[in-house]
Amino acid sequence: MNETVDETTRLDQLRQGHEPAFRWLVDTYQKRVFRTALAIVSSPEEAEDVAQEVFVEVFRTVGNFRGEASLATWLYRLTTSRALKKERDRKRKKRFAFMTTLFGDDGEASHDPPDFQTPETTLEASEQTRQISQAVQGLAESQKIAFTLHYQEELSYQEIAAVMETSVSAVESLLFRARQTLRKKLIPLRS
């Protein structure tokens, strides 16, 4: 497939069920979708599930995509939406398991902290990396999304605003608060 094909043509091909266009979409965005999901769900297995769900959703609904935002923005929006849903479901199940053990059901729930590692970070694993990851996971949901999209995915404030369906000034505020929170949490690491 010609690499100079514009997004409109790609979208038309995707809408027509053109398999090479879908393969291009997955090849182009798979790592970005996975990393974004991983930053939210903190589990590589769950991030893979989210990525699969996102691409299945794109395949099923690309005909409804109006193109008001870029394809990348739509994918990030789908990814954050799916990942947040999965994270909420996981937390709900965890609360239920905790309540079950409190009331003496015969099973014991395991409450291991999420493992926020990719193959790259596993090679560079250190106590500091773990603490930074843990601090990012402790951010408020919207701050974590904005922080991940800006610092990991390198999206501009305008692109993040489009993904999060908010204003640029709201994104600036989210990033400011995220940096302030992380700074407070990570000051002991500098000592």
C-alpha cells in the first residue's frame, strides 16, 4: 500500500472493509494504543485486551466515524474510554472481593498492587522507576490521562483537548496539577 495515502483515503478504505487498510491501522497505532491503555489499567494483559477491543470497535464502527477529529484522536478517545471502563470494572470486582472476605466467604482475595511494566521498563527496572510509576498511577483519572498522552504519547495540548473532549486551558490545568502532585510525591526520591 502506498505510504503517501492521505487519511481520507485510508478512512474510505477502512469503511469499505479493505483488509490492507485495517492492517496498516493496526501496525501504525498498535503500540500507541497499548501504551495508553497500559498507563490506565496498569496490567499488560488488560492493556492487550483493551487494544484488541479498540481495534475490533474501530472495525465495527468505522462507518459511523464522521471524521470531525483525526483518526489518531478517535483511537486515543476509544482507548481511554475502554481502559477507564476496564479499570472501573477491575476496581468494582476488587471491592466486591474485599467485601466478600470481610464477611467470611471461604475464598481469600489477593490484593497485589498493579504491575506497571512493559518489556522496555523491565530491562530498566529499578526502585525509582517503580516509585515513579506508582506515583503516576496515584494521580486522579483525568490527570493521569492528560499526563500519559502528553509525556508518553507526546500529544500537543490541542490534541489532548480533542481526545478528552475538553478545553486547552483545562488540559493545561490538569497537567499543572499532575506535575505538582508528582513533585510532592517524588521529592523523597531526590534525597
